[in-house]
Amino acid sequence: MTDLRKTVESFWAAAEARDWDAFADTLADDVVYTLPQTRERIRGRERYVRFNREYPGDWHLRVERIVVEREQAATWLHFTVGLEAMHALTFFTADQEGHIATVTDFWPEPYEPPAGRDHLVERY
Amino acid sequence: MTDLRKTVESFWAAAEARDWDAFADTLADDVVYTLPQTRERIRGRERYVRFNREYPGDWHLRVERIVVEREQAATWLHFTVGLEAMHALTFFTADQEGHIATVTDFWPEPYEPPAGRDHLVERY
């Protein structure tokens, strides 16, 4: 079984490089991708690779943090599309062979802070 | 040094129980809280406990996933305020005594999926 940290690092490096064969190699055949914000789900390696390959825009990613514990992992990415920058948070689980079995990700957007907490908070 | 998993579990259990003494016990004196979506930052245990204690609404949380690797951790929460449900994603680091030194969290909102991927995706 491959170390899940190496697998998750390969997953993101392959995505950034548009190396879809290397990307597919990190995935279980029956990988399930879930996007809770839109309630979308994609089942199977072929569809999930295609979803990423077809994703529009000149996007680029940088891994800010990876946390791996046995068969599960979480990553925090800094993601850019042109001048727009976002964070992406992804949770992974692996199967017994160390392939990625589930991917669930979240794409939070900037918002204005609510009133009433300026006495505690600084802006950066 | 306390196991960071236990500390993070206590952090969320104490928040849910509004047990602010137990919550404070998980934190380093100089804990730094960061909310990248609003670019807000809170420095120090006293202010950060107060921020949580004063947070409005009858909010409740359930831990969906915890990933811990040595001095860092990530959690995925299901969070409700009345009838509204959200996900919250939080990244932690610990100091050498095992207290929580940094907390960074993200609150993604639902959105409508873009067109052009119905051939790959199911909704749930």
C-alpha cells in the first residue's frame, strides 16, 4: 500500500500539470466525488478524470496544507483562475490498496463580516 | 503532550456544550484565529473565547470527520442554526505542549452548479 500522503501529493501535482494519466493512477476505479455545496456527485474514475480535464479556465493550484491520518486525508489549497484567488478544502479517503476512494471538496467565497465583533477582531 | 485528537474533540465538545472553561483549556495563551473569507483575525485566548461565547444564534455542531497528523489537524463539521444547515472546515496547529496554537476556518455556502457538466454529474 502506497503512503496516502504521496498519493494525495501526486493527485494535486498531476492536476496542476494536466497529467491525466498520472491523475487517474491515484484513483480507485469506483472513486466517488462529492461537492456538497451544489449537491453534485460523480461516480467512477473515467467520469471524474473527465470532469477535471474538462474543467474550464486557466486554473492553478498551490497546496497550503496536507493532513494525513492512515486512510484519510485533508488538504487546503490556494487556487487561482486568472486574477481570481480562492481557497479549496478537500477531504479524501483511501481504499485498502491506497487508491483514493472518495473526494469531497468545498469552495468557500469571500463575504463581509457581520457587525458587532470589531472589539475582538482585526482585518488583514 | 496531550494527543491532539483528544484536544480537538474537547474543543468542539466544549463549544457545543457552551463550556467556555473547558474550551479555553484546549487553547494556547497566544492562539491565533483566522477567517480567510472575511480576512478577520483574532489574537489571544481571552478574545477568541469571547468571540465564540458571544457568537449569536442557537447554533449546534456535529463532527463529521477529524484528521490528525502529529501537530496538525483538520475537521469537517455539520453546523446548524435553527433550520439552516452548513458545513464548516477547520484547520488546526498545536504548540509543543499540545495546546491549539492556530485555528483557521471556512464556511462554504450552497450555490447553483454551472452548466455543461450534466453528462458527468448526478444531484443528491
